[in-house]
Amino acid sequence: MAGVLRLMKGVKGGAFIQEGDTSRMNDVMRDMLSLGTISIRELSEARVYVLDLVVRLACSNARQADLDALEGNIKRTELATKEGRLLDRVECSREFYRLLANSTGNKVIAMIMDSVTEIHMRFVYAKVASSGVAMSRLAERRRQLVSAIAEKNATLACRLMRAHLEAVQRMLEQDPGAMSLHVALAEVRPGMRP
């Protein structure tokens, strides 16, 4: 019932431990929002602090493979922007945060980051879908962040991330409908409109 075991019938059947699934944690976060246990403001604030930790750990722990994956994501973001595929660009953002969290080398922090990001990206997706507006110079800013991480300059990397998060928050606050609880609680799968 907890989703830890997968039961399979047959000759090669048995009970097998499932791989980690952050969707259960995401469901808990959505339920807490729905019940009023946590607020959207608290979620946004937590995201800022968690990302500060993620960036600092990435500066210490990111390997070249992590930096290459982030650069590949930035290139996909540039292509989506150039082709006007703004909703695909939002999916690139979701992936960017996942890759960044994985670069910390800490699975628990990556799970927490995924949970906070999953709900927050719903707001961004709703804003972009309704307005057709997206953050300008996103790829350039991401490349500056990855460069600071590669140089292990945690102070600069944290400052760049904080400035980006503040800009995203300002963009979202211009459209109160995009920050509604309804958006956060909607059943959305990556690539689908809320």
C-alpha cells in the first residue's frame, strides 16, 4: 500500500523493492496545500531556501557529467525558445531543476527539490499557457549560473539563482490566476496543460 514493494506473479515472481518515486512526496505536498496545512507563500519561500542549499552543494559536488547535462538542457531551452515552443521550454525548466538537484549528489535533497519544483512549475506552466509570455534571457542566465557552479563560486551562483527566482515570482504575481490554489492542485502530467 505504501508503494515500496512491487508484487509480480509467476515463476520469476515475488516481492521486489520499487525504485524511489518522488510522485508520492509530490502528492503529499499537494494534499497539504489542499487542506490548508501549508500555503503557496510557504511553498515559494521554501523553494528559495532549498535552491540556495542545492546551488551551494552543486558548487561543491557537481561533476563534469552534471555540468554537461545542464549545458545540454540549456541548449534544448534555447532551441525551444527560438522555435516559439514556450510550453516545451517550461518542461526544460522542470528538467533543469531536476538535473541541478541531482548534481548535489544527495538523493534526499533531490527528492525535496523535485517536490517543491513540481508544484511551482504548475504555476509557471499556467502563466505561460495563459499569456504566451516567458522569462527573457533564460538560457543566458542559466549559462551564467552553470558557469558559476563550474567555478565553484557559491556566492555568485546563489546570487544568480536568487535573482532569477525573484524575477519568476514577480512574473507570476502579475497574474493572480496563475498563482491560484486551483492551478497547484490540478492533475497535470509533464507536457500537459493545466
